[in-house]
Amino acid sequence: MDSSSSVLSITREEFNAFHKFDRDLFTRIVISLRLNITLSFQVMCFLIYLEKSVPMSNLIFNLVSLPDLFINTIVDEVVMCLDCLSYDYFPTFVNTLRNTNSLSIPWIRRMTRHNFTLGVIHQNRKDILLDMKKHLTSICKPAFEDICVRFEMYNKEKMYTSSNFLCSQQATTNHAAGTSNVEGGQQVTAEDRTVFLTFSKGYPISEEEVYAYFTRRFGDIVEAIHMGGVGGRNQALHARMVLRSAAKIPEILNDEECRIKFTINGKHVKARKFIPNHKSVYNLP
């Protein structure tokens, strides 16, 4: 029997079984980490390219064994690599970054035995994009088709849950904005337990996405979210996230004086301690 006949004889179950770890990782990225489908496909194509570029790496298998927090960190690095690949000239990409520390992709370097840096990735840009396109057609689309259907069903259920949450939140938003909590025997105002979030232009993010991300990562800490600043297509540019307790702020920010970057469904969000207007004449970043 020739190879083409052999390929045609493979059943869907056999194909999915062969790509079990690819499917497991993709499922966690789209359902657990809530990355959008299009970007999830790109992330997987890039990871498959890396795995095939490093002999005996078992990269996908090793990633599946990691907790979501580590996978989210690696996905952030992959998104950085994808951004790099989107530029024709590497210096142009570097100029979009705030500092050279942003060029670091430590987890990818470790997984590829220090053979890959952003510079190396960009040098091989054409070959990588070509291989990613092949992986998309031959592996990702057929292997993840049923997972995408499950993701759509999951989204519908999530939208129903979110709509119920928003209805209950709307009823208490005006009240919550000015309330105080008693913590450690002292009054703590809403302003003192608020985190200020800024969003990237061109990457709209919803209140539901913000609430779901921080609740999933830090627990039931969010009391209210106030979206603000309208850009193109009515996109919110920032938000005030009121926490149930000021004690939770260090868990999110680590250092209240610095901005911390999160990635929510593939979109960059920066967080810092909220500074009320009456304390600072310039509150925007």
C-alpha cells in the first residue's frame, strides 16, 4: 500500500490520538486561559515549529505537564515572537518596545536549549511563517476542529453567566463606588483598594473579560469594575477595578509604584495602584 493510501486510511480517532498532547495544550489555551481562537491557532503553530526545530525536545508534552500560570507566561512569550514576526525589519520591531528587557524570552530560550532569541527568530522569519502555515493546514485545523466547537458552546454558557453577573453588578455599582470597608480596625475607602488598568488601542477588551481573568487568577477579589475612556469604535482605554480588600493589591501588583503587565486573551493590560485625581493632577499613564 502506498503512503497516500495509508494516510487516507487514518481515522479521525487515530489522528486525534496521535496529536493528543497538541489537543490537550490547545484546549487549555482556549478554555482555561481564554485566548481567542485565531491567536490560539497561531500560538500552537509556532510551538509546533519550535518542537520540530529542536530534536528530541518533547516541547508540547512538557508544556502540558505545567500549571496554567506557567503556560500563560510561555504564551505571552510566544505572542511576543508573533509580534516580532509581523515586522519586516527587526529594528522597527525593537523600536516599538519600551525597553530592551522586553526582548527577553527566557522560557522559550530554555525550552529550545538557548538556540532561539527574538533576533534569531526574525532572521528565519520567512521559513518560520511558511512552516507555521503548513502546520496550520496539516495539524492544527483538523486536530482542533471539535475543540473549537466545544469552545463556542463554552462561550455561550459563559455569556449567559456573565450577563447575570452584570445585572447584579449594575444594581450595586453606584453604591460600591463610594463605600468604605473596615480592615484591621481602620476605614478603607474604595479608592484605597482600587487598581487602575490601561488597555492597548486597537485591542478592545470587555468588562466581562477583565472580571473573568482576575477572578480566575486571584479568586473572588473584584467588587466592581468601572470602564472608562473611549477610543475608536467605543473601545474602553482604561478601567478602575475596585477590590473587596486592599490587602489583595500586593498580590496583583507586587510593587505599588510599578506597572505590572498582564495578558488577557492575548491582549496586553497594564496595572498600577489607583491615584485619585485629588491626590494627583495627572492620573493617566
